[in-house]
Amino acid sequence: MTQGVRSVCIAGVIGTAPVSAGVRHPSASMRRLCIIMVFAAVCAECQPSDRGLQAAVVPGTNLFPVIPPVADADPSIRHPVSVRVPNVMRVVRRGDSLTISFPSLQTTNLMVGYKMVTGITIEERVYRDGVAQPRGMSIQDGLIFESTTNVFALGREGIPQAGKQFTFERQITMFETDLPSQHMWSPQSGRHYRVLWTRTFKEMIR
């Protein structure tokens, strides 16, 4: 139970004494004692049974553990890793939809550091009149690039309406870092973050 819930429980106890004529109410010291006893009982039930988990949880949140950097990661010791990377982006416009796919992948070797954590980021942008408009970014751990097909509706989610000329851009980056993947992962915050491979694909849409 979070600290906020505990506060609600205490407030509930404080507000339960009805006010009515002719009824003798307990003294202030007795009310304080009751509140303390109820609070102690609630807190006892709220304590996590796993002491290790309790220590790993972020203080004040009790939601997501903070995973520290890999202590023995060494980017100076490197080994080859075979990966498949995209080399062609296909953009097809049909009516009011836009289909983006990567039909062709090629195999290459990347040099990865000892015990380094790897991942892939994909960033999308739309250019209109030379001005970049970011659409968003996705991130995953590992170096397996999934060649999926995305279909976007024109005029929605940052894609210009039909009849408008624009450039669609997708930048794919493979990286390594000493910071393991976790909630709100920011691999660039790792001390040994390094880009292993990156390529930007652009296509003019008319």
C-alpha cells in the first residue's frame, strides 16, 4: 500500500466519529491512541514480504526498480555480432493511406563491447517546407530488427492530408550502453553509450 493510501486510511479514522446530542465522545488522548493503533495495524499489512524487492524499489514511488549500470561492462573488449539491417525503405501511397515497409535486409557484423547492453531506436519525422516535425520514437533492447509494415492514415497522427507534399523520414539506430533496459529507459545516460550502426531513410510524398 502506498503512502497516499495510508493517509486516506488515517483520514477515514479521523472522520468516523459522528456528532450527535447526548452522546459522550472519547477524550482527545483516546482518539489519538485509536488512530495510532489503527495506523500501526495498517502499516504492518502494507510492508512488502520480500525485503530484497523493498530495497530495490524507488523511494516514494513503490512502482519500478532502478537498475544500476552493468558494473563489469567493458567497451574496450569487443567481439563481432551478426545482425540484419534494413537497406531499403518502401513508401506506397494508396488513396488516403500511406504504407511504410522495409522489404530488404542485409547481414552485417557489429563490434559489441563485453557485457554491454544493446538496443535499437527508431525515430520518425515529417518535413514540410523544410521544417522537421517529429512524430515520435520507439526503443527496444537487443539487435533484432523486425521488418514490419506500418499503415498510416493521411491527415492523422502528424501525417499531412492528401494532396500535400511532404518528406517522410525514419532514422534507425543500433547502439550499446552499460545501462540495462528498464522503465523510462534512457540508454544515452549510460557512461559507455555508443552508436553501433545508424541510417536515415527519406522519401518524398506527392
